[in-house]
Amino acid sequence: MATSITGAHVIARTLKDLGVTAIFGIVGVPVSDIAEEAINLGIRFIGFRNEQAASYAATAYGYLTGRPGVCLVVGGPGVLHAVAGVGNAQANGFPLLLLGGSVETHLITKGGFQEMDSISLLTPYTKLCIRAPIVTSLPSTIANAYRQAYYGRPGTGFVDLPADIIMDECADPSDINATPQIPPPPKGGADDAQVLKISRLIKNAKAPLLLIGKGAAYGRAEDVIRRLIDSTGLPFLPSPMGKGVVPDSHPCNVSSARSVALKAADVVLILGARLNWIFHYGEPPKWNAGARFIQVDISPEELGRNAADAELGIVGDVNVVVGQLKLQLGDWRYDHSSSDYMAKLANAKLENEAIAAKAAGDPSIPLTYAHAFDTIKTALHSLSPPEEGGIVYVAEGANTMDISRSIFPLEHARLRLDAGTYATMGVGLPYAIAAHEAYNGPGASTCSGPARRKKVVAIEGDSAFGFTGMEIETMARFQMDILIFVINNSGIYFGDSDSGEDWAARQAKTVGGEAGLRSWALGWEIKYEKMAQAVGGIGYFVRTPEELRKATGAGFKAKVPVIVNVIIQSGKVEKPSFGWQVTAKKKTNGVRL
Ligand code: ADP
């Protein structure tokens, strides 16, 4: 007689059949049975301190590995916290399979333990949102959610797992569906007439520009895009996470002349990016009103959005379409020597690079952002040159993310994660864990650049760090040697005060009014490094370039998580503003300027 098996075992078995090697989550009864069964089958279960962080990690793992990341949480509040990751997956187009526990089927509407209608909550934000109806069909239910998360523009597949289904026993295992095979998504290309039309437009452009987004990185299109740029000489601009698809050091990279390129471009080829806030909707004043936008995107719904012209759009996989375009363009090359546009870009590059070099040398103490980042960069490059691709950068925070983006060059794809399309704060530590698992974990299959083992370096604003700072314990528990810099100006954006005394005096007047602490304030020079020490890691508190250089070198070599708490200038008398929001009105809202 066959031995009976539980729903929990069937779920774990299905994940194993789908090739899942890591699950991110937090357990409670009876979801813990699934995690335990998964561990017994050789799948890593990475237990977090908050479902929000676990769900963020699963999304980034999905982006880096190119297959859905899996997140397992309890029902009610567990699912509610994980909605953060679901929103993040939808906004960024990351593949996520979320498995959430729920109340026993017969207790629905009775006020059962952690009862919540997850299906109604998640339906608008998921590609498939379904309750598992019966143990025997669990494999096909889960595989379908996985496939829908994976195919087309990636997003979330959610399966609600009632406690009675998880704990149910199936007396005859032969009744259980086999797990359907889910091969990588088929790749579509463009029709020949459209390729011909687009290639003519590109050849006739006076000021062409390529935009490279994280869809190109996700689609692993780096080789074909590099070949296209090498053969045509077309100037390109990566999005923040499209950095590295083509090396930042490539002579056609016009990142340091971004504003000039946007304003002057007349024909823009968009490879796996959207005309959303990151690229200013393709509209004036950042862009030239007459610019023509050619989108190459896996999602038909994206075509024609904002300033883009749907008639120029191509639905297809970026790898295939760029290959077709390259073939059509043949040995045509954009002539830089007779282009005023290229001359303008070259001048702007020189000017901006000189400004950046001057900022990096600012000798002030406390350190400026630019000087702190330059010091970290120099120390890291001496240990791991960018050509080797041995470092994955994670960056979040407002100024921390924006300023560091242009300072740390990338030579390979998928080596930078940041707050992304949703500008989500709190993703930094979870993303760092995901990157460590994706590149160095037992199931690691993804690579970028010659270095197979990667050091993960998280550059965190002090506010951003606070959202998920407790995940330092998760890193320590899983022996992840992640190097974290907390760029500490004691506040959000520029903070509120420029000295400890001023901060204390203002704190004393908490009643408000002109003198009280403003909304940008955080605790003064908090000793974040002690959080690493508390969990068995190493912490450094640094103020000077020399201390920072030493801590970076030691932190890079450490085998445990490290926090380098970098005190930088605070409370600068500058208006907190958001560079990406060009239309924002200049208002102070009572902030001291
Ligand atoms: P970024 O933030 O880097 O500008 P976005 O996330 O806004 O990038 O846009 C990425 C785009 O890439 C999405 O519209 C998505 O549909 C698209 N995409 C994802 N994978 C592929 C692929 N393999 N081929 C073509 N387009 C893709």
C-alpha cells in the first residue's frame, strides 16, 4: 500500500520539479511544513525578519536569475507585508511566485486565525491570483502561477494555500498531477518590413540615441547590444539598472552628457526601458519635442505610451530584435566626425567629468558624498577592477543612490540593483541577500563578467538602511559576507541640522514651530555599525578618508557581514529636491533653507 503524502510535501516537490533552489520567506504554522519539506528536498529556505524584506529579496532574485523568485509567507499579516514585494514586482517587471498561507477553507468568513481575503487584495497587482482548490492539483496550480509570472512581461503569480490543503493527506500519491514542465519563455521577433523601416529611420537620424534599460539586462541581451554599438557607433545612455549592459567605459556611452543627449536626440531607439519618470516620459522640457521614439519591448501594452509612436514600436524579445536590426543595418556606421551632436556631447562630457573630478577631491570633513564615494571606489577598484565584474552594487537612498550611480562604473550587466521604478526604500539589504544567493549560493547559475564569485556591496542612505536594517541578522545567520556602507548624514535627503548641538537644541523644542526638528531629521550620528557587531559581524565608524579607505579594504576581505558607518556632511542649507521630477514646483513647506 502506498504511503500517504501531505499537501506541504506536494508543494515542496512541485517547487523542486520547477527547478527552484531557494525560497525567501518567514514561516508560521502550518506554512512551516512546506519550508521543512523543501529543506528536506535540498532547497534553501532563507528566513527573513519581515515578510516585506523577504518579498523584495525574491523579486530581485527573480531579476538576477531570470526565473521567478519564490517567496513563502503566512496568511493575513504575512501576505499583507509581502504585498510590498508584489507591488515592487509589478512596477519593475520582476518575476515573483508568492505562496501565502490562509485560513482553513471551512472557516472562511468565520473570523479564523489570520483570516484575510488575499485574493481580492492581490488580484489587481498580480498576473495570476488563485486559491489552490485541492491537493491533487497543487502541481498544476503552482506551475501555472509560476509560468504566468515568468512569461510575457514578468510579474507576480500568487497561490493562496489554505491550511487544510497544506495539511491534507493524499492516500494515493498516484492521484497527484505531474508537475508541468515550464521551459524558458519562447522569444518573438519583428517582421522584416518593420525592421527595414526602423533601420532607415536610424540611418537618416542626425542625432540618434539608444536607451538601454533593465529589460535588456533581464533579457541577457548584452552581447548582441554590444555588437550593435560596436558596429554602428551609435551613442547610448543606460538607465540606472541598464548600466553595464554595455560597459560604462565604452566611448559611445554618453551618460556624463545625459541632459544634452536627451535635449538634442532626434531618433531614439529604446531597448527594454520605459518612457516613465526615469526617462521623463519622452516629453519636453527634458526631450526635444520633435524626437521620434522607437520602442523594442516584450509587452505590446507598452507601445505608444507617452511620447512614443506606436507605429514605430516593435513587440519582441530584445535579443532577437536587436539581432535583426543589426543584420539590416549591415556595415552602416554613424559618422561621428561630421556630427555637431557628437561634438556637443563630447564637450558636455568633458565639462561634467571635470566638475565630478573636482567634487571628488573636496577635502572637507565631514566628508561630502562625492569624496566618500570616490574614496570607496578607489579602494574597491584596487581590490577588484571593474573589468573582472567581481562586485555587485546595491544602492538606495535619495542622494546616496543618485550620486553614487555615476561614480561607480560597471563593465558588465546585472551588477547593479537600486530602488528601481517604484523608488522603494528598504530594498537594499534584501536585494543584497538576493544578489549573494543568486551569484554565490548553491544554486547559482547566473553570471556576468569573468569573476564567478561576487562580493556584494550595499551603499545605503541612513534612512533607507533603517527600513530593513534588521536583515543584517539574516546575513549573519546565512554567513553572507556582504559589505554595507551606511552613508550617514543623520537624516533624509540632507538631514536637518549641521551639528550635534544644533540637533539637540532643536530636539528639545519638540513642540514644533520654526525651531523644532523638521521632518527630514533622524537621530544624530547613530552608531549603526554596532548592529553588525551584535550579530557576529564587524562594524566600523569612520569620519576621515583614511579611516574609510582602511575600513573598505578590511570590509572587502571579511568573511562576515560588515557595516561601515560613514559620517558625512549633514544639514546643508540646500532645498531638498528630487532631480527626476522636473515639473516639481519650488516650495519650501516651512523647511529651513
Ligand atoms: P528601466 O527602469 O531600466 O528604464 P523599465 O523597467 O522601465 O526599465 O522597462 C523595462 C522594459 O523592458 C519593460 O517595459 C519590459 O516589458 C521590457 N522587457 C523585459 N524583458 C524584455 C525582453 N526580454 N525583451 C524586450 N523587452 C523586455
